[in-house]
Amino acid sequence: MSALGRFAPSPSGRIHLGNILCALLVWLSAKQKDGEVLLRIEDLDTARCPKKYADQMCADLHWLGLDWDIGPGVGGSERSYYQSERSAIYQAVLEELKRRDLVYPCFCTRAELHAASAPHREDGQVVYAGTCRTLSTSEVQERTKLRTPALRLKVPEETWAFTDGHMGTYEENLAKDCGDFLLRRSDGMFAYQLAVVVDDAAMGVTEVVRGADLLPSTPRQLYLYHLLGRTPPKFYHFPLLLTSDGRRLSKRNADAGLDLLAERMTPEEILGKLAYLAGFNPSAEPKGVREWLADFDWAKVPMQDICIPAGLFLKRN
Ligand code: GLU
């Protein structure tokens, strides 16, 4: 089977340097194996990710030369490559997990979840204490009258380890480090963990390249692959881009967005500088994506977060 990589952005604004680096690494990692690239729009949160942002993202990727072989505009074997149009598929998987008694309703409010005593993960997320796991059928009926519940997956007291293609071995104990995690929110929105696994499996993705902020999600996703009897893809997590003073890039860093970058630089200049930060372009020389195929090597990509030197892209910090 030939490699199939995917770029799966959640377009909640204009594409920025972090997304562009991700798309570049997805593209190079797959194409170097003579593989293909799939684009999937992760717009489950339709209020934050309206269609116009997805359209803009597609236009921006074309401008950068980061084309895709399967997905919006080019098609493929799936009916849609927009998560907002795939709810029936997620619902069917949820029903299967419910039939196997792996799912339970959770009525906890945000305030209850974030109570001071709740254990927090390193990434700031709360480890769910399992409060609603033991509710009786009558308690569930009573509470459902007052509030629509979220749905959680029961996780076992098991450690799940994997070898990342770039970051090495990573493991978490599902019960202690993650807790029972959300499959559907109380407002009906399917959770990222469920949708991403269902989609990557359905679409035949063989390699997932994404930022290291999603490394801690991977053991949960591997557990879902196991429950669904599907072979997981190979994972490659790459370091995050930081401002020159060490902060995560955010919407406030307007000059990391393509709005301003495209006014000042060509696609080749942008890709050349990103290739420099990612370790496979010693001189920040501008080149188009195809020209990086010979130089790209995961072994050259740093493991630690990358500070963008002041002046390289960003005018300020
Ligand atoms: N949609 C997610 C994001 O934009 C990425 C999901 C993934 O790569 O697994 O952060």
C-alpha cells in the first residue's frame, strides 16, 4: 500500500505559519515515499470554522504550492472531506460503542470539571474523575430531564505506548493520565478524538504528521483504533513554532498569518524560511515545495520547540 498522508486543519481564521509548516511536512513526508496527500477540513465547530475560512485555506494552500491529491475540489472515495458533513458516520460508530457498553452520559458542568481539586494534565486539560460513570439508570433518567448529557468513553487502567516516527517512545496510562474522554459534547458536537480516528481510518490514512501539542492525544486515539479493530497509521509529531521570546503563536501574532506574510514574501521565501526552521535548509534559501524533496529528512528536524528568530518572519515578537 502506498503512503497516504493528510493535512487536517481546523480553519478558524487565515492560515498561519504553524499550519503552513504542518502542511509542508505532511506533503514532503508523503511525497518522499511516492505517496499521496489528503486534505480534510476539521470544521466540527461550525461557528468557529465557517466555510469561507475553509475556502480561503484551500486558496492559500494552492498559492503556496502545497497541493493535495484527495479532498475538497479534487474528490476521492468519500462523500465529503468536511467533518461538518460527516456526522452520520460518527453517529454510527458512537452507536456501535454504546451497544458494547463502552459509553456513558456525563452531566458534569464546566465548573464541576474544572474544580480546584480536579487533577490536571501537563497540557492543561482536566483528567476526568469518572463522576458520572456509576450513575444508576434512574439517576440518568432524572438528570436527562434537566440537561442534555455529554457522552464519554470508558477507558481501562492500561498504559498505551507507541513509537513516534520523530519523537520516539511516548506512553500514557489511559485511566490515570487521560480519564474517560469525550466522544460527544452536551451540545451535540462530536469530539475531535472520535472524528479524527473515524476519518483517518475510513480514508485509509497511513501517516499522520502534526504538531507536538497533539502527542498526548495519540494514546487515546490508539485505544479507539483498537476498539474499532482498525490498524493505526504511523504518527510523526513535530515541534511547535514559538515567538522569539518563547510564546506559542496565536491569533495575536497577526504577522504570522498569511494576510501579512503574502504581502511581503513569495511562497518560495515562506517555504524556504520554514524549511530553515525545520532543519533541512541551512541558508533559508527560497525554493518551491518540490525542490525540498531531496533535502527533507525527519532526522534533521529538531525535537524541541522552535523559536522563530526576530525579523525572520515576524516584525515584532
Ligand atoms: N484539526 C486539528 C488542528 O487543526 C488537527 C488534527 C490532527 O492533525 O490530528 O489542530
